Amino acid sequence: MSAATVDRYLKPARERMRIKGISTTKPSPLLRNSITIRTCADEAPKEPGVIEADTVAHCGPTLIGEFARTLTMIDVVIGWTENHSIRNNASTWIGEGIEELQARFPFPMVIFDSDCGGDFINHEVADWLQDKDIKQTRSRPYQKNGQAHVESKNNHVVRKHAFCWRYDTPEELELLNRLWELVSLRLNFFTPTRKAVGYTTTAAGRRTRIYDKPATPWQRL
């Protein structure tokens, strides 16, 4: 029996045993109607300062008990990305995490965009943003591509470096934040990426994206 055949027979069992991340986003009725909805159809921003934010739960296979979350914030114009882990998703920790990451960006935050979950749609976060004169927007509920920039980082950055394990101790929380400091340096100063700048139509009539030359977020400043 070849190795490929063995892999094919074992694939269902491996899928059942594989640890997968669990979504903990819950809709919040608070403040929702007063917050502007931002969609991909809106005019694309040209200057840095438009930040998408999301959290990833480090709960392992179960949501029981308290566990760490990682807050990710990314600028949609140049791709500058920062991460910070917090002990849970209470609004106090979310607010402190936003303030911590906001100070790391080399430019002021102008717009803060999140999903419709109660992690971000609450009075504590809204009041902090208002005090800083930062506009708060949200994505449409139940739209998978509502926050395409930050959602891609949930897998490509957070899950790639922290995996899908459970982290629920102060020691693990400290290690996660030491990890994100190193990841930030690599992503923002040494990892070039391409940015979609438009579309073109091929000779066969297919519509394809046009990308610019690869550059790091630091080079795009």
C-alpha cells in the first residue's frame, strides 16, 4: 500500500481529531443602529488610519472557562498589523488592548472598524473612541467578506503562530505578547506583500485583479 493510499484512508480520522478554532462572535444590540456600516462598496481610503479589528479565541476545543483572546488590528491601506493578547473578551480588556495597539501604529487612527459583536459594540469602547475623536464603523452582520483584511490575518498570523491550542494562564498570556512583538517586526518591516490596485479584462473576457509591486508596510508609509 502506497503512502498516498494510506493518507487517503486516514484523512477522515485526521479531520475528526484536528483541533479547529471556534468563533465566539455574538451580535450586540447595544449601539448597533447608531454606528455607521462600512462595506467593500465604499470608496477605498487613500491614507493610512483606517483600522479593521477582530479577536481570536484561544479556547482550544471547548469554550468552557476563561481563556485568552488575541486582538488583531490592521490598517487597510498599507497593511500595518499589530496583535495583543488579553485575558478574556470583557470590554475593559478590549479597550485596554485597543489603546495598547493604537499607540504602536506609526500614524494616527482615523476610523476603527469591527464586526457587530459585543466585544467592540459596547459603551466602553465607543466612549474611548469618541474621546480620541476616532470614528467607529462596523461591518454588515453575517457577511463573510465584511472584514476581509483582518479576517485573513486571523489565520495567516494568529493561527499560524499561536496555533489552535488553549491558553488560559498568566504565563501563557505573557508568552503570547512576547511572541506578537517579534511577529510585528517581521510582518511590518521584513515581509513584502502585494496590494490590489484595480481590475483588467483579459483577451478571453475574464476580469482579473491588478496588483502593485511587493512592498513592506514600512515601505508603503
